[in-house]
Amino acid sequence: MELAQFIQIARGAQPAELLLTNAQIVDLYNLDVVRGQIAIADGRIAGTAPDGASSYRATEVVDLQGQYVTPGLIDGHVHIESSMVSVPEFSRAVVPRGVTTVITDPHEIANVLGMTGIRYMLEVAKWNPLSVFVMAPSCVPAGPYESAGARLSAYDLESLMHDKWVVGLAEMMDYPGVLAGNPEALAKIEAAVNRPLDGHAPGLKGTDLNAYAAAGIGSDHESTTRDEALDRIRRGMIVMIREATPARNLRDLLPLVTVKNARRFMFVTDDRNPIHLLDDGSVDGMVRQAIALGLDPLLALQLASLNAAEYFRLFDRGAVTPGKRADLIVFKDLSAPRATHVYRGGRLVARNGELLPYHRPAESPTLPVSLSVPRASLRFAVAAQGRRLRVIEIIPNQIITKSVVADARIQDGHAVADPGHDLLKIALIERHTGSGRVGLGFVRGFGLRFGALASTVAHDAHNIIVVGADDESMRSAVEVILDMKGGLVAVAGREVVKLPLPIAGLMSDQPITTVAEQLRALLQMAHRMGSTLEDPFMTLSFLSLSVIPALKITDRGLLDVTKFELTPLFVD
Amino acid sequence: MELAQFIQIARGAQPAELLLTNAQIVDLYNLDVVRGQIAIADGRIAGTAPDGASSYRATEVVDLQGQYVTPGLIDGHVHIESSMVSVPEFSRAVVPRGVTTVITDPHEIANVLGMTGIRYMLEVAKWNPLSVFVMAPSCVPAGPYESAGARLSAYDLESLMHDKWVVGLAEMMDYPGVLAGNPEALAKIEAAVNRPLDGHAPGLKGTDLNAYAAAGIGSDHESTTRDEALDRIRRGMIVMIREATPARNLRDLLPLVTVKNARRFMFVTDDRNPIHLLDDGSVDGMVRQAIALGLDPLLALQLASLNAAEYFRLFDRGAVTPGKRADLIVFKDLSAPRATHVYRGGRLVARNGELLPYHRPAESPTLPVSLSVPRASLRFAVAAQGRRLRVIEIIPNQIITKSVVADARIQDGHAVADPGHDLLKIALIERHTGSGRVGLGFVRGFGLRFGALASTVAHDAHNIIVVGADDESMRSAVEVILDMKGGLVAVAGREVVKLPLPIAGLMSDQPITTVAEQLRALLQMAHRMGSTLEDPFMTLSFLSLSVIPALKITDRGLLDVTKFELTPLFVD
């Protein structure tokens, strides 16, 4: 629409396209609620006015009967891949709940498919009723012991910055590299100069935190205590309050938020699995949780939209004011907002929790299969070279592990799993290049009494990870994974429960409700197999993350992360 | 400095250049004060740390002995020309008071010299210890009856947007043009798309205000009442609280500012004459005034720096946090901040109210003389064509006028000034093109009993305006102006008091203290001549502003602004 026409509509001299009357408009600039009507045209808000004076006319008039209207919510940091569904299915889950914009870091798929994976996410995001902005992944691979499917250089990231949907640099997890002045880390920062640069710096403090901020890092979502969060906002960083499936920080951080400093916080989900997403929602759930914990509802809504819009410099959204995008949520109860209607760009896209039909091209972009494993390489036998094993010990609900020593169970000259003593075998199988590399080790804490669990979701390189009570179950589990082109599987004898993830081995092509059902069935199966962990697949997926202490499994064998070197399986 | 080195300094691994210890650091993000030290290198803040732990070392260490440190102040909207001094002299006045950044709209000089004038201001601003950002003047000339020296098209403005010091579009005074959809007005807005667009919309409200905001206008400094200001912040606009010499709004608007909405306000001076600037300072004076009126000092400092930095997207300043420019003020008393030390880019630039010496090239840019008036055209006789005159009546301390009718005093077939009845003659002499055009009229309210006052400061086109008790004094006054290449003058018989403004007829080349003295002498002279106005030159300068009601003088004669048409001098 020409600006001249939009101005005439805003003046009330020409009819708007849509008029929402009898609304309680949430004013996030003043932390106030104003009764009135909202005129919309060209996907944007033309103006607001008191009702009754009938300032505006429109082709379509909707009486909101006193319901509240607030800007569409914004999730400031989310790995869509963690929901295990495609972007359209992710949209189906979050848009009806009022999330109309997400800032995603596609670093899971980037570890598998590099720029091809990022471009795929940008392309597939295009037709959904959700604005998907991308932060360019800064750490692919995550470290030198990660056999990822791709490597993103500063050059790659610089080229991404020219894409209109790419807004900045995603979580700079390599804070040791930044602090050490690693040239490639700094080149990545410089590639995103004058844009938002997200941080990821668990535990960083003092002058090291100064240096991280001085390098240009503007946010952090790894604060777990109020002191850490205060340290960050005092340094001018934005604190992203995170409530992810494996890391829940809202309850601990919320007491720090006051009307004085609220503009320095936003809400993010980071990683939510499909069950969590369906049960608790996205940032809409965080808004309700924050209000239940005592935060002023208007502040909660400010954190969940305006603050994120301003930090990411998305000046076209985040408020119900003239000229902003008409991304709007309608809801009844200010003490627990639940969207009855969601408008995006002035179009009703969801009603009472259901996404309305929308146009999508019949063809969707395709990806190469990213599984290349010679079946002959699937050998898990460990020749006994001693009687005492170095073992990964799981700490429940944490992604750090302990390194312990245990007696090996020897059979026919081989060290084998010993489920009676909760000692299982674990393997990491390189899947990107067909190298046939298989790293072997032992793990304690899963509690499986028989069978095996395997997955292509294995941070951050997403090779195939498998844990089992015997080599044959492990081999069967990996073969199921190869047959279904990636996914999660539990194998116990002839019983097989699986969740296929054919999109890069990370995402399903099925509806999110199906995926959640499949995941529930898998977890039940794992628990029947003896696992004492709440989510053994989640735990498994982090045992390969080679930048988190203390002992991890790589495709080259056990890695002592405290020394950052490979370490033998047998202790002598 | 390489980023790698800056990071090592921020970590404390290499010495900083400057360390300010024993400070009370104002944290504008949290509205808090934190004791500690500030390490500075490369003109930027490397980090802050508690004292005592001696986290930082530096080449130079300054013990602040418990004084406060806050970011350098930012004047969000100022016409430097109104101070009647050159940019270096303006810097000398404001920098020692703690103003380290100004956003200027050079629309006075642009009306005289167009792009040449703007480029001159950019050039001459370069060497001073003050960051001068420019908003491109949107309304040159101000209206169709302004005989300005230049015309700035949307094309000109678009080219200005590529200058690194130009940050957006200056006050869009032509709000009727925007509302009417005038293509040139909209083209100017579109030339500055995705940048800050300043507004100027006195009295605008309702759906017209919606339309103005919907067009992209993001601020307004013309609110005079709390209701007007609230109307604007509810529409997502920033309210610039103005305290100018001719328009003082702080006291009226301040009660609207709360901790909830404070981020939507900033302080601006707009127009301050040299006496006002020397007596009350710049935005530093507004900070003290606001605190005296009851505003939390930390909020006052936030309005005066961080909020302006964020609105203008100057993300490199506005807070004492790692990576920001080391533009800092040191002061003792939080209840009335007065800078004892001012640092700009980490360099001490002022101490105890005095600017320290700084490097400036010997050559400064020059401008063409902008006075072209044929002396033969200086004829002020008005042939009597009736007995009743249409007269401009002044309303003291306002820039609007009334249109009244008065009896003419006729001598020798001519209507002449009648100082006994406070009826003076006024003339507007076109000075840019040598056209010889002289517009004549009568004015009531000056109170001069004899002599004449003349000036080349005559909004917005800055032609020569002269008011007098007799034609001969008027002619003498204008001749003094021509001889001194522009300025202000009072003539009474052989007594002449003058303030030369050789830079475009708007600015002096003398020190601000001299200019203030000259202006004081002029005002005393005008009062001795009988003027009852506080500042008759200020009043005079607005009698030519042809876009403000009701009756104004142009070089084509009297303009009825309510009808927007020229109107005869005699009423019949």
C-alpha cells in the first residue's frame, strides 16, 4: 500500500480493512491498559481511538467484547530443531498460543548440513504464519573434537548477514576463544558488527565478563542465579530468561526483574521438546508462569514482546501503536493470558488454540539425506586391555558428567556391558562423511537392564549415539536408525519403538502431536527397560557434547574435557 | 586498536590507558549506583570493577574520591545556530557542562545556504570535543511564502542519509503536508526510511496524530501539556521535553514522567540564546531543574543520555558499560549534578567548567556571504490607500500573533509609524537573491518610542527584518546590517549597538561570552528605546515565520496565515 493511502486510513478519511472494537489495549510503553478500538490496514496498525466516537470505519469490524489486546509474543532465542518437528509444525504449535515472531539459531541443522541447512530453514520458514528471524550460528562445529557435517567460517557468517531474515550472530559459545583473542572467533564477531550479538557464557564473571561484553556481546541466556544475571545487566547486557526443557531458570531469575530494570530482560525457550511445547506452550507459558510467580502482567507482556523487538532492532513490532505490524493477541484474563484470537499482519491466523488454514506451496524444499555409515563398521567389541575402566558417570538432570573408574566385566577377552552393575556400553558413530569411525566407552547412570537406545540427536555434531546392555542390541538399534534415515529408537529383543527424524536426523515430517506421542512411547519403553532417568534420550544427546566437562564420548573415543585430550578406556 | 588487544585490556591482562578509581558509577540500566573503578582504552570503556581488588592497572590512574560518574549528556534536538555562535564556541559552552553529544537540525543555515550550509556545519563540527550528529532538515523552506536562500528536495535529503554523521530526518514541521499526502513531504519521509524521523506537531491529536505516527514519525518536542505528551507516548512516539529560550515546557510535562514510562522521554533544548546557555547551561541545566522539581536524579540522568542514545540508535554510548565510548561526566552532588571533569572518548576535555585546549586545524571552512540587497531598494514609504490599517499585534512570549485593525497616521499622503500609539512600521527585505523585494506592514506591541531594530535572524528564511519608529532609522539599521554582513542592530539617532553575525547572518565568529555581552547591550538599548518586551529581537525574529498564525510579514507583504494568502495593508 502506498504511504499516502495508509495515512488517509489512519486519519479515518478512508475505511480500514479491519477494525477491532471494544478492546482493552495493552500499552507496553506506559504499562497501562486503554479501552478503545484498533484500525488495521496493509497488515499494520493504522491507529487506535476511543470507541463510541466511531472514529474509524472498516470493511470488517470485530467486537472484542472487552477482551485484552497485546502485541504478538516474541521468543528471543530458540533452536526450532529441539522441538523435533518441521518449521510448519512448530508454527502450528506456537502461533495459536500467541507467538508471532521467533529468533532462531539453527545451529543443530547447521552442524549437520552447514549453509545448506540454514538456507533450508530460511526457505521452509517463509510460508508459515510466523516471522522467523535467524541468528547466524557462531560455533559450528562447537569444538575441535566435534566431527560435524560442516564448518561455518567467519566468511560464511558475513555472507549470511546480507539475508534480510538474518539479524545478527547467535550465541557465541566459544567464550574461551573470545577471551583468548582467537582470530577466527573475533572475525566472526566482526562479521556481525553493529548487529545484535548473542552470548552464551555460563559462570563467566569479573573482568572476563567485562571482556566478553566489551567484545560486543549484548546478551546472555545462561544465567542461572540472580547474581549472575545482575552482573550481566550491570554490564549493559540483556538477560534472556530461559525456560528450556533441560534448563529452567525463570523461577530463580524472576525476583531480579523490577519496574526499574525490566527493559533489560526478555523471555526465551532455547530448547523445548514436543511434549513440553504441547503441555506448557512457548513464551506464552513463561508469561503465565511469571505472573503466577508475582510479576506485574504488563511487565511480563513487555518482556515477552517489546523488549525482544527492541533488542533485535525489529522496530516494526512489539507495540500496539500506529505503524507497527498488526501482530496481535486477543485474550480474556490478564492474570493468565491465553490467546482466543491471534492476528498476524492483520490477518486472523489462529482462533481458540487452533491454527487456521493458510496458503503454502505444494512443493516444499528438500534436503539431502545426511547419514553415511558403512554397516560393516558397526562393531562394538572392546578387547580387554586391563581390568579397570574409565567410565562416564551421569549426574541426573545435568549435562556435565563425572569421570569415574569401575571394574570391567571380561568375557572371552573382551570388556562387555555389565547391566547388573549399571555399567553400559556407549558408542559414537560418525555419520556425516562415511569414515566408519566408531568411538567406544562405558557409561554409568542409565540403569538399562537390557536392550539399547540410539539417536541421531547428539549434540552438537549430531552423529549417531547409542547406549546398550549388549552389542547385538546396539547394532540393531543403529540399523533401525539407518533404515529410518535418522531418529530415536529403543530396541529390546524384537520389540522396537521408534521416532523417525528424516529431516537431517533432527526433525520429523509428522504432526507435532504424533511426534509427542512417539516420544512418550519411547520414554515409556526406556523406563520399562530399566532406565531411572526422566528423559534418557535427552541425557544421551548431551554425552557427545565435547565442550562440557568432564568425560564425553567422541567418534575417536573417550575425551577428557578437563584436559581437552583423548584418554584411554582402560586405567593403568 | 585491534579488538584482540582491547579484549586483553578488558580482562585486566594488559594495562588500560586510564583508570578512574574510587567512583560512584551511575548504572542507568538498573537505576542504581555502584562503587568501583572504570578502565578505559581506545576511547572506550574496557570494564568496571570493584576497587581494592585492584583488578585493573593503567598508565594513568585518577582517584575520583567518591565522585559520581555518569555517561556524557546528549541534547536530542538543538538548532546550534540559535546560540548565535560558531560550533566551536557552542562546544566551549556545553562540553564543560557535560554535554558530549548533540543531535542538531541545521535548518537555520540550510534556509540560507542549503546543502552548502549543512556541509559547513558537518565540517566545522569535526574537530571539536563534541559529537555532533545531524538530522537532515525536512522543511526548507518552511512554506510557500518563505523566500529562503535554498530549497532542499527529497533527493537532497536522500543523499545526506549516506553521511556517517547524519542519523535521520529532522522535525517534520509540515504535518499538514504529511496528513494531506503531499508527495514531496512523503518522499522526504521515505528518503529516511528505517531511521529516526523527528516530529513537530503542536496541538495535533486524535486520528490525525495517529496518521502522523503511522507515517513513521517517532518523536515530538512540541507537547506543552501533559495530555498532549501522554497522547504521544501512547502512540509509541518519544516525547522530547523541551526547555528552549522561547518555549519552556519542562515544568508542565515533568509530572508525567514515572519509572514506568521514563524510557519514552528525553531532554532537548531546541533553541537557546547565548545568555540562556551561559546562565542555565544546556541539558545539564534541565537535569538539575528536573531534580529540583522532584524527579529521581537517576531517571533525570537516564532521560539526558541513555534514552536519547537508544532513540537515535547511537548504540555506542549512553551507559558506563564495557565497550561503550568513554564519554563520561564526573560530579559531586547527585541532587544537582555539575561536572567537575568531562571525558570524551577517554580524554579529559574539560575541568571545573573550562574547556581544555584541543587540536584544531588552523584553517577553518569558509562560507559565501549571503547578503545581496540593492541599497536602492531600501524604501519604506507606504502611500496612504485608506485610513484604517491591518496590523500585526504581538502576544508577549508567544510566536503566534493577532491580526487587528488600527487607525493610520497619515503624513504627506503616506501612512507612517505612530509610536505614540505603539504603532510601528515593519519591513521584510529579501536578502538571498538580490531581488530587491521589500514587504511592508505595521506592528503593535513593541513599544519602541524612537529608532529601529533590525536582524538577519528572521525565521525561517532569515531575510532581513526591521521594525522602527521612522523610515530613516529603519534604513540606517538595515545599512548597518549590510555593512557588518549580517547580525542584530539597534539604531537610535547616532547611537548604534550591534551584534555582527557574519556566518550566514546567523552566527558570530566571536567567543560566546562576547556574543552574550553584545546581546545584553542590545537588549538594554532596546529597552531604553521603550520596548516593553523581554526580548524584542526574539519576538521580531518570529514575525516573519509564515506558517504560524495569524498575521505575518513576508517580502511580498502581509500574509494572513489563517487563510494562507497575502492580504492588503489597508482595510476597506
